Amino acid sequence: AQSVSQHNHHVILSEAASLELGCNYSYGGTVNLFWYVQYPGQHLQLLLKYFSGDPLVKGIKGFEAEFIKSKFSFNLRKPSVQWSDTAEYFCAVKPPGNTGKLIFGQGTTLQVKP
Amino acid sequence: DGGITQSPKYLFRKEGQNVTLSCEQNLNHDAMYWYRQDPGQGLRLIYYSQIVNDFQKGDIAEGYSVSREKKESFPLTVTSAQKNPTAFYLCASSIAGEVYEQYFGPGTRLTVT
């Protein structure tokens, strides 16, 4: 079945460490890509998105993601994490065509130790 | 302030009872969505609606029903036929047509005992 995979389920980092969270999808054709974040006790909110153009996308709070079409990947990165980045992160894909829906990955829980 | 309201935040029901979760948005979005969030499984789509009086099943629609009589409202009923109803339910909305980013509500945690 076509899907979205986040390979890291639980990541623990110390403050100032670099972060990379993997996201791979299995849809061919043109896709739209998203990273969402869910801070403890808060709404799910958009971190960044890719529709077209420059494959390196910058989002809020110093996050960025790179779309690599040949690898079907859209990995999330941050050079130096802070304790406040502790949250759950979700990758989402809008598959080709006007399906009207997003497919979400399983989520990655990031814990940043002060 | 524009946004999505879900009520209540916590809901408790006895097994065998139907329960309706509320979702209201004042973002003037045409499309609305219901997801279920379980640990380790991400968000799974239950139902979605791109226009009033029309909706489609998502990946896990069995045991759920929805209505879309008004643009701003998309209530979800968890029926007694849903085998594992205890979960965190999220409502979202977006501009219709090509899927743009979705805006999420605060969620309702349903516990069925």
C-alpha cells in the first residue's frame, strides 16, 4: 500500500544538538509535502510546506526540510535544538491528483534534554 | 480570532452508546476533516468533506458517521459499532480544491468504558 513513513519513532537529544527526522513516501508523480508539529498540550500546527520550486524549504522556529524527489524523501532538519522543541512531529503528503486529503506518517516524538 | 473549536475537550461514555463530537470553524474554509490519533499510528483520516452536504469516507470510516449541513460545522458521531472508540479525535479545515495546509482544532479525547 502507498504510504508515508517516519523511521524515527522516538528521538532524544541534548540541547544544541543537530536534528534530522526522516520522512519517506511511496507515491509517484507530483506531491505536496508538509511537516506539522504538536507541542505538549497545544494544537497541531504547520512547521513548513513544499509545493514546488526550491527543494530546500525554510519554516518557523529555525526548521528546514529538503525535498529529494529521487529518494522520495522530505527530511526535517534543525541545526541546534532547544528544550522548547520537545514535541511530536508529523510528516504529511498530499498524493498526486485532487484526492482532497493528506496522508500522515506515524509521527516522531522528540525529547530535548536541557 | 479565527480558528477551529472542538468540544468537549474530554468525553467519557459507556460502551454501547453513540456519542457526537463537535467541530466548528470560522475560517470560512470549504473543506473539513476528522482524524483519529493513536500512539505510534499518526493521524488516520476518518471522514472528510469538501463542500456542504457532501462528504467522503476516509481510511477508517467504519463505525463513524458525519453530517455537513452548514459550512462551519462538521460533527462526528462515534457509533456503538466502532470497536475501539477510545482515542484522541482531531478536526481540521482547509481551503478546498487542491489541498493546502490544514488547520487543526485542539482535539477531543474520548474514553469509552
